[in-house]
Amino acid sequence: MAQQIRQRLTHVEHGFGPVWNSESRILILGSMPSPKSREAAFYYMHPRNRFWPVMEALFADPDNLNDRAGDSVESRRAFALRHGIALWDVIASCDITGASDASIRNAIPNDLAPILINAPITHIFTTGAKAAQLYRTLIMPELTTAQININMTPLPSTSPANASKHLTDLIADYRRAFQEAAIRLA
């Protein structure tokens, strides 16, 4: 079985940079972009990924019909920045089979220090168990060495592979985590 996994592994580079600016308050980290996201060169671009609907439910101004994430890279980037959300992934490169986090091998982490030093990030969130595990093993030691101490909260994956969570469950889980971290929501 392990031999079969190794045979299907493909080495991938992240391929695009983080989304953030000097007003970003939270940093949301995935593990590695899916093939669809790498193809689009942006975060959570698989049409069945629930990340953007969750973000809209929590951050969009209900009185402003134009405050939506939309479907394009440009509209999603603008939505994230407008709401103080920075996006990146834990991994810069790895060996992976398709979009399977369970298959990730030989992960090389991204350097989060430039964002965390230059933006007023108050909290880090990871999407999915693998992103949280890789953050703890690959990123936290580096941040500790750099004397950067920002709390991290793991969140459930919004991937369609996480079929046990319905959209309403994800919204509730994310709302609770953001509120516990004192993140202002719409």
C-alpha cells in the first residue's frame, strides 16, 4: 500500500504567494492548494469547496449586497482584504497525490514571519487537521525561535472531501472559533 502511494505522489510547488496587506487581522492557513486552486493560482477555488460561502456568511455586510466573495480571483482577493483576512498555506512544496492531505510527504514550510511582522495579525487559523498538524510541527518551532507568539486555532476543512460537515455546521464551527478569538464578524 505504501508503495502505491509513493508511486502516485507528485512533487508540487505552491505556485503563488500569500494574500495580505497592512490591515490584515487574521491569517487563515490551509495545507497545500488543491489542483484546481493551483490551476487558478488562488485559494479555495474548487467549485465545491465551502470556504468562500463560510467567509461570506460570517463577514459579508448583510446590508450591502455588493459585499460578496464572488467567483473570480479578483473578487475573492478583494473580499478577503476588505475584511482583514490574510490567506496562505503552511506548505511551500511537498509530494502529494492529487488533493489528498493524507498523502502529503516531504513538506517544506512557507516562511510566515514577513506577514506576521508586517501586518497586525492577532490570530492564526488553520483549515483542516493536516494544516494544523503541519503548522505545529513545521511552523511553530520557527516562530518560537523568532519570538513570534500568535495563537493558532484549528478549524475543520471546508473541502468537499470533508463530507461529514454540512455548510451550516462549518459556519457554526467557524463562527464559534472566531468569536472565541475575539474576531469581529458581520
